[in-house]
Amino acid sequence: MDSLRSLPRRFQLRPLLGAISLLMGSCTALAATPPGTLGLVNGPAPSEVTFPSIDTPDIKPGRAPVVDLRALPQGARASLPNQDMGHVFLRIPPGQAVTLSAADVADKVITPLLTAMRFEGGMRRLRRAPDAGLPQTRPQLDGVAQLLSLEYQGNEKATRPRTLDMVDAFLGKRAPTDDVERNLMIARGLTYSQFKADIERQEIIYPFMQVEGDVPIEHTMLLASRWEGQTVTSVRGSLIHRYSIANARPQSPEGADLRAYAALSRVKGIDSVDGKRVLDGPFLVLLPYGNDSAGGVSLRYAWRMVVRGMSFGRPVPFRVWSDAATGTILKMRPLVSDVNAVGNVWRRDPGTGATQVRSFAVDPALGGQYTLKLAGVVSRVDHQGDGFDAEDVSVSSTLGGSSATLANFNQAPINNGASGVCSSGANPRFQQVNYFGVFHMNWKQSISHGIFTPFPTSPWNPRIESGSAGCNAWSSMDFGACQGYFDAACPNYSDGTTAGANYMNFAHDNTVVSHELAHNAVQRFTDDRPSNWCGMAPCAIPVGMSKLHDLADAWADHFDNTNCTAGWVAKNLGGVNASNNCQGSRGHDEAGRLPRLHEVTTPFNPAIPGDHFPEHRDFSTIDYADMQIGSAILWQVREGMRSKCRPSGHPQYFVRFTRALKNAGLSGAPGSGDRGIYNVLRDLELEMVEQWATSGLPGGPPAFAHNGNHTTNKVLAGFAKGGVFALPSACIDGDNTTSDAAICPAGENGGDAVIDMNDNDLADDLVVDGISHRETDFLKLGGPAPTFQVWTGPRFRFTGTSARPVSGTAICNAKYIVEASTDPAFSPASTINSGWRVVDLNTATPASPECSDTWTPNAAQWTTLQSGGHLTRLYYRTRTRDALDGNERISTSPAAGLWTVPPPYAVITTTGGSDY
């Protein structure tokens, strides 16, 4: 039972309790080296420290009762697997409502759903949600737009004629101009006020936890959600129909902490235990723990708490589920994971050759000096982790441009970035300001996007160029430096290998800082949320994103506008600049090492799978490598939203993504292997589609009466490009006895319909700081015809928990038709089509990837579509069918009809681009 595995990297909110390192490998971590001798470091590459964890036994799901879809609320569509503990997702057409009580939600939504599921005991087995629901924190446009503004600050290549007019409107600096209004309507299909309302709309949730008596069953719940002014639009979660309880309920928590600490001390990988206090809890829950002799789920009473132990020489907090009777640890997870100020920072990293001035907040001056410290959030930045001395930056509160209200760190010689690149430059202060500016933006954006507060629960203690970090970086905000930084040849030191000596200074690479902060943020959005997040502690905990390493690279991609993590600090691995920016002769690593590129080929090429699922898992199955799959998918979604309109797509993407994170992970245990990764990604996809698809509501409240949800295809296409679809894994597992009552009632059915487009014009794509950003949604009048990319479903199927090797005949739909029109209703006179075309289903033919195809209109068809001239909208959709012309799917009804959304569209302009 006690085991070590390649475990999910967690974060910690309590300073120096523990940490996650950025890197992985098979060797031990480099020992901490005194700063004076770091220039002599040589040896193996920095490594990932695997803190101990314990998993519960796999649960073999039993069959759930036969679903009665007729009992669902009127107009509802659902994904309801026939397996116990399956992922439930319900979509309901919304109405208008100012208030809605939990009793109303129970009567009109939850009870009909339980009836449809034939859930014995009904509402008696669920704890009712707080009566008024739980209003979630409302994001603020002027806050989320702060990150957007940095992308354009001093970056002329990223700025088009009227870009800053739109950015300033988002920041609240000026009212939107008529041209801003017009372009938002052209690209997004909504007005400025509607765009602002979309960003700032408030979600209200109603958690109904499954309980036995008054004890919650871990990882089970039905969570209903609605938007302010509307009725419930969706329910997600997981329930257990058949279970037994294997141990007795305890009378009190007395002694639970002592028993847990005693058990923790016996876990392999734990050096010693604190044994003094419980950091959170204990809370009594029922933990699903394998199967009973009748094939049902076995539950055990357990005390859930957070305790502390030493592992690999570091104090680490662990969330443990301790058997209520014996104290045995049943499951364990490591949890490691205002005066205005200005300072100069690198724009992503020193390799961009540019710096920018950033604003941030620090504490009032003490003793006439400002330092890099913010009470309740972050302690003073400590250079070399050796206590505070002359090398720890501070500035006068009265000199150098500072005042009682401004701490000016943007002054010589601190702001000389060129002298801060290498140790020989003797300017360690620049990197401290750089770190603080980057850190502060990540933290502030987390707050602006509605993270659970307080965040953090205790201040971080950042260390820069520290001996305790070694040649590595940690989520406790502890950053080391390596020989590449100290050597006289810096910034071009390399011994030609990928050994640790070739790394530079981790705090200098903003993608590294963002990655480490992301562990903290993503966990707080998901499985390290407050214990009373559901309104009444203890609350069931979502599964979280630990299988995908907290998607920390995806977070960094967004903040630093690149799909390459550690492209600077690891630039000299394999030779000087051989890995610079994930390019060069070595490029990047596909198995989770650094630098990491998040990329898939479109159309998919099996010979170079990149981060495509499931093929990428042939490189590695550690969480870092699986994070590359998720990060590549999310990069495609982000780029798709930017392509529609760069300034507005940026905040829309991340606000909706972070909202989706909050509701993901409530679908029960995802399982292991390839199937477990697919289930986690599919869960996230459904939550993201829900965010996009419900952003517009024709006939709804005025602020949402628009078709802004036409960009839903960017989510679906982003996931399809990465090999993941909105289909339950039960539909593609080679087992006709597993099914979904609405999506694949007869068992095996991999049919889907997803579409995107390419403008076939590379000339209007931006290259910013070495990263190319595709613009595909504006077509040049008289230019090349667009190409449509269609996916008819996944090319793989599962055998047990594995989807590899991909072989045999794919069970996606066999044919498709593309329709393109200047009329959103696709009237015959305004519409051209591809005719029905077949896709390859034979996985033994790599030259023609299965279940996808491209089609380009001919010259006559393209001429017809351009007849409206400048600013014509080109709507498109696809239908797919099986070989017998059955099983029709349409791209405007994703997930076999769970949602109905408008068709996406491109815009024809004289330049082939946008003014924004």
C-alpha cells in the first residue's frame, strides 16, 4: 500500500513547508553548493525530487442502473455513463431568474436528474446546498487586462494601428471608441458592454454532496451552476450507487493526529515528522477504497488532515487520509507545491534583448528604505538565502525618484539588465526586481481571476540564487543558479552535453517563475481550495490537475506569451544556444525535461506526434510529459482566441479557463494509464466548452443576447488538435457493455464533428520575441482560399487503460461535408459545400492520418464567397456520418448535442488582417 510513484507535483501555501522542483530526471538532485563555488558545479542534470505519495486501490466500476432520459428536466441534454461513479454532465436551457434557492434547484434540476439516474434514496442521500447558492468572485476587466497591456508595452511588433485604443478601453483609461465597438462586433459578435459583462459575469454554484448520514463521501458531488440573472445551466459530478462501509465510525477525532503522524513516520521517503500540529483538519470523510466482495465500492471512514514531514531534507506538508480505526494512511498527497512601486524587468527573459517597466505593490518604507516585500503575500526577497545584507535590494524612500507613495526601483544601477545576466556583471539586484515584478503580476492576476482567497494562506519566502535550491527551482519560490551563470563564458557556457552545469539562473527566466507560481495558483483553484468552499465544512475535494503537473507550463505559456518553458535558462543544453527558445540544433525535449515545447502538428503527422494524445505518452508517462499534452492543447485554444481578435481573445481565454478549473475534477476518480489522462482532459474540455457555449444567450438578458459563443469551436478544435474529444471514454473502449445513455447508448461510437480553418497566409502572422502567433480568422479579399480542417472523432480506442499502440480500424465517423456560407442560416443561395468526402480509418497508413481531413474551396466557390466584399463574414460548419450514412454529428451541436452553438465565422478584409 505504501508506495512511491511519479507523483503529482503539489504546491504549498505555507512558507518553506515544501516545494516542487521544475525539473525531472532519474538522478539525485544536485547538492546545495556555497555561492562562491557554484561556478565549479559539474555533474548530472537537475532532477525532479519525487516526494512520497500513497494511492488508494483501483476501483473497478460496477454497472449503474439503466438511465431513463425521459425523467430529465425539460430540454436537458446529458452525458450519463452506465458505470457507477461515472462522470455525470447535464446541460439545461437557461431561463431568466433574479434569485434561485437551493430548494428550487433541488426540486427542478437535481431531483429529476437523480430520477433519471435511478439513484436509490434520491435527495435523502445528498447534503443540500446553501439556500442562496454560493456566488463566486467576479473577475474585473480592468484587472485581467493588466497582463494584456504588458504584451504590447514597448513591443511595436505586437501592435497594430488601433490595438492600444482597445487595450486602454479594457483598462478603463478611456471610453471605447466607435471603432473599438465596431471591431468587437466584427470579430466577436458583441458590443463593448457585452464583452465587459462576459468577463465580469458572476457564477453562482449549488453543491449537493453525497453523504452517509452527515459524513461526506470523498470525490462525490453534484454541482449545479448558473449565471447571475439566469437559471441553472449545467450540473456536473459523480455519485456512487452501490457501496459498503468497511470500518466503524469513530466517536471523536481525539488522537487522530498522533496516529497519523505515527503512520507518516513509517512511509518510505519520509525522513522524520514534525508531530506537533495539524495544519488543516482533521475532517471525517468516507474515502472510496477499492471494491467490496460483491463488486460494489468499499468505503472507509478516514480523518482527512494536512500534516508535516521531512522528505529529501525539506519540510513538506502532506494531505493524508488516515484510517479512522487504525491510523493507517489510506491516501496521501504532498502539498508542495500597499505602496505603489515600479521596476525594470526583462520581457520574458534576457534573450529577448528588451526590458520593460512594471508597476507592483510593496510595503511602506521602514527606516527610510523600501524593500521587495508585501505583507500577507510575500516576505522580503532574499538574495542567496543567507539573510539580509547589502546585496538584498532596497531603495531610499526620499531619493532616486521615490516618495511617500512611490517606491522607485527603476533607477541606476539597479535597472541595468545587461549587467544582471551573468554573475560577472555584479548586479544581483536586477534579478531581484525582475523576480518580484513577474511574481507580483502572476499573483495579482490570480486574484483578479477569482481564485479562492486568502491566496496565499501564509506569505512566501522567496530566495534568489540560493544555495538551498541547488541547480533547480521550487514552488516555494526558491530559485537556484548553475555553472552556466557563474562561468566566465556566460551567457554562452556549454560543455556540449545536457548536464546540469549548462543551466543558467532559474530566476532569470520568467517562464520558470510563472511555472512555479502556477503550482500554487492552480492548486488553489482546484484541490487545495478552502475546506469550507461548499458552504459547510468538510467539503469533498476535487481531483485536481496533479496528473498533468498542475498544468503549470500552460499557465506560464499564457503569462509569458510563449509555448516554450525554460527556453532561456536551458538554452545551452547540448551546445551554445542549441536549445535556445526551444529552437536551435537540439530544440527541446519531449519527455518532460527542459526546455519543453508545447506543440502539435495540424494536420496531425504520426511521424512527428509532438504532444498529441496518446502518442506523446510513448516518450514518457510522467506528469511532466502529460503536462506537455495539456499545455499544447491549451496553447492551441489560446492561439485560436487570439486569432479572432488579439486584445479581446487574451482575457476571454484566461477568464474562462480559470472558471473551468474551478468546476473541473468533480467527476470521480479518473482512473490510471492513458485512459486516466484522457478522462482528466475530457473533464476540462467539457467545463471549458460550458464556459464558451453559455457566454451568449439569444433572447436572454440584454448583456448576453449575442452570438459571442460562436468561438466555441476554438475550444473543440484545440482539444481535437491534441487528440482529445468531448466523447466519454466508455464510448471508445472496445467494450459494448460500457456506454453513455445519450452519447453512445449502444456502446462503441467514436463519431464526432469538429472544424476549424486556416487562412493559408503566413505573411500576416506575428513573430514576437521569437514565437510565431498564427492569425487564421481574417481572409484576404482576392487572396488565397481558406482551408478547413475537420475531425470526425478519435483515431484510437482504449484497451483497458491503454490507448497505445494505435492500431486497427478507427471507429470515428467515416465521412464529412463542409458547408461555408455568407449567411449564418446557410441558405442555399449563399452556401457552398465540399460534397461528402471520406476519411481514412486504417491506422496502418501514417501518410493519411485517420479521422481527419482538410478541404479547400475551388476558385469558383471562393469567388462566390467573396462577392460581398470587405467585412463579409464567412460562416462554416461540418456534418459527419458513419459509412452507412447514419450516426450524423454536426459541429454546431458539440458532444452529440450537449450544447447548441452558433457556427463560427471568419472575416474577409482587404488586407487579410485586423486593425487590432
